[in-house]
Amino acid sequence: MTEHQRAPSATSSPTAMMAPHSGTYSIHAADNVGGLLDSIAKGPQAKVNSGASIRIALANPTSDRMEIAARIAARGISHLGPRGIWFSPAPPEQGKLAFLFPGAEYRSLQLRELAISLGLKPPGEIQNTNDPLSEGRRAMEVGLFMDQAMQRIGIYPDTRVGSSCGEWAALIAAGGLQSSRLMDRNHIGLKCPDYIYLAVTTDANTLKTILDSECLRNRVFISHRNSPRQSIACAPPSDIERFQGALATRGIRATPIDVRSGFHCPAYARYVDDALAFLDLRCRAPRQQVWSCVSAQPVPDDH
């Protein structure tokens, strides 16, 4: 991911937002982000706007993608994510930056080349064991690596946000969590409930109603309120199968997720003390506030 925010200067003003829709806009010759910004600043028939500023971010900045980004910037209309491009024609002057630490979403990241270029150690690979935290440990390593990499190039967060095991990585990065074993290569012996996660294409309130009607409220838990159109439920395999059937009769699609831990539901409560001891986890107030994607609130101080 490459992100740049550029304010205007006497020699270069990012004024492509003022350009009309028509005109050629090719930057195939630009092989770096600097070339992209220069191209955007010039723009097709660009008009000078001394008070302009832009923010643009793109993943995997190939020349084709940079050309598309330049055309998006030329239109001057916000573009938030499609094709891996984010553009804001007028970002808030007092805007803040959050680092989002992912869970399983890290799988698509190719980091070895980046690590070599920054002189950092690349994250390790997932071990083929029965370790319940093997993939989580890899996700945490990736999150902490990216945190280091961003700071290495001079980008510092105002806050950190964590999704799933990314919450742990965000807390470690912010100094709120210490452990002598969390990043070990295996955690065989760490006990977790054998719960299956289910991505359901409806909101949490609808799920509650269905759980009540099926008498499953105390057996199937809603672990994540992802959006108005998706929630995550988790339960033992037998209850998940019954719940899927109840959803199917109502025309609601549900897809199992390849994670089994029960970390995000009340079923894990009885495992907490053992996990704290096994992982040698020690919590303290972080140097910086950390937000949870699970609760959409700051992470509390207690274990």
C-alpha cells in the first residue's frame, strides 16, 4: 500500500481535481509514486488552485493502476477502495491516521521483498501443526511487521485498531500487552473450545430473533456485528449445523469460516485464566488508545 498526501507548493500544485473529464491522461512512463503525483499535479488542462490538497492511496502501484488513479484524481470525486485505489480531493486538515491490524486478511500480502528493502526480518510462515494459534501468530507477526515498516518510512499512527487476532498485535505495538510465549512457533497444549464460525448475510438483531425462535440463544453466540448485512455466529459443530438449517429455511445464506477457536464468544470465558498462564500474558495501559473491530470501542483495561 502506498499513500501520499500532498499540499500545494509554489512549484507543484495537485490541481487535477479541477481538470475537466475530457483529455488524455497517460502516465505509463511513470514508474514511481512521485511520477504519479507529478502527473496528477499537471493533469489534463489543469487549472491552478493554490488552496488545493489531495490524498491518494493505492495498493500495488503498477503503471496501469497509477494511470487509473490519475484519471480518478482528475475527476475530483472521492473514490474509496474499488480497484485498490482511495482518493479524497479535500482531506480534513486535522485528519488523523489509524493503523488497522488485520486478522486472516493478511494471507494475500507478499512481504519478503518489502522486508529486504527496509532491512527488516520478514514474518515467519504458518507451521503445519495442531497449534490453535499458528495462523494467529502469523497474522500478529504480519501486523507488527507492517507497523515497523510504516514507521521506518516516517508514517506514525494517531491510534491503532485491531481485527480478530490483530487486536493482540495492535495492543503489543501500543505497549498494552506483553507475553513471553505469544509469538512462539507453536502453542500445542493451549486449550480452546471447538467452535465453528459462521458468516451470515443478515444483521445481528435478526439473528437474535432466529436464535430465540429455535431455542438456541445459550448455545449459538453472535461474535461479530460486521455490518447491517453480515454478522458472525459461532457454536459447537452440532449446533452450527442445526442453526444453518434454520437459516436456510428462511432464505438466509451462511458460510462456515476456516477458524475454530471460540475466542470471541462467552464460551471462551472459562479458558481465560489458563490462557493467561500458558501464554504468560500481562496487560497494562497502552501508550496509545487501541480500538477493537469486534466491539467498535476502545479495548478495555481488564484481561
